[in-house]
Amino acid sequence: MCSALIAIVAAEHESHVQATVVCAKSNGIQIRTRSSGHDLDGLSYVSSIPFVVLDMHNTISGAGGHISGGGYGNLIRKHGLSVDHVVDAQLVDVNGKILNRSSMGEDLFWAIRGGGGASFGVILSYTIKRDIYTRCFSRLLWNAMRMIE
């Protein structure tokens, strides 16, 4: 395979994501979305067809790939999958429209939490239940404070 990278778009606002999606669709160009820069398979920059990399580093935290991949992590035994704690999401669909949980419907909301989010659109954000992280970080802080004493 050769590299057919056309451009890297460093989105700083959701309108940049919308414009990239609409432009790529109208020109028949694939989009490779990257939120934190991790690329375990090495596929972000290699293709035989033209593509752009949509770099979401400035707009979303690095948890985007983790959640859209199912949310398997170190706390799974205690708290379950990360995706089970997602209560809402914002997604740019193929037409450039921003959808949330109610406007995308439950089937799509279910799919973006483990079915590979980039297959269905560009995910702008996830809303996660706060209680699980409050408990985890409170315990870590409490243990750290005990170690200092």
C-alpha cells in the first residue's frame, strides 16, 4: 500500500468537523479520525485511495477511541465497561448534521458505544455518568494522602 494522504485537518471547533465531512463526502474522499494519536494497527496514514486525517486532539479527549471500541479497561471488574456509563453523545453524521442521543435514536447510540464509532459518523463528545469517576478518583486521592502521612 502507498500513502494517499491528502491533508491533516486539525479541527478546533465542531464546524471544522462538519465542513470536513461534507467536503470529503462531496469529493469521494475517505476520512480517518484520530482523537489522541494512538494508532495500534498503523492504518492512519496508509491507504491506496485518497483520504484526509481529521485530528480531533483539540476538540475531544483521548477517550474517544477507547469508548467507541467498547470501553474495555482496567476497572472493568469493579465498574463494568466504560460504554455502560455513557449517557449521551454528539455525532456529526455523513450529511454534516450534529446529532445527540435523542436525535440519532437508540440504535445508533448503541452502535457508537462499541461498534466502532467512525463507522457511523464523527463523534464529537461523550457524556459520562459522573459518579463512577468521582468514586474512583476520590479513592485514589484518599490513598495518596494516606501514603504522604
